[in-house]
Amino acid sequence: MAVTAEGLESLWGCADTTRDDLGEWFTFAFALPSGTLAALVREIHNAPSPGYILTAFGHADARGLLAEFITASGMTPEHVTHQTASQSPT
């Protein structure tokens, strides 16, 4: 499976279009098996790089969350091109 809008839509259906101060985003939102809420997003018009960003809401270990997402989505670790873990203090 290619990590493109078309490839992801063939898997999960049409992306939602969301908007913030940066512009419009393709958004695929999920509740992972652990209950963590996550979204795969990509800026529609001015994406700074190819690919999608995985973001999550809640108190989850970033590496564990990525592993859970990869397993649940059917993707492989080779689909990941960059990892940045940022967590807010609780």
C-alpha cells in the first residue's frame, strides 16, 4: 500500500478535510485498540514534505503508540521516514 491520499482512501474511505490557521488538512482519525485517539494528517495545499504526520491525544508513549498504529493500520516500519517524539508534561 502506498502512503498517498489515494492509497489511504482505498483502505479507510475518504479523508475528512479539517482546517486550522495553517490551512486545510487531509485527516484520517482513529481510536486505536488501546483507546488512544490518533490522527494521520497532511496539509493539502502547502505540505512542507511528502507523507503524513501521525499525531495522538492522551497520555501515551510515542514509540509504543507508533508501533501500535503500524500494527493496527497494516503498514510496516519501512513506511516511517521520520520520528519526532514530543510529549507535554503532565
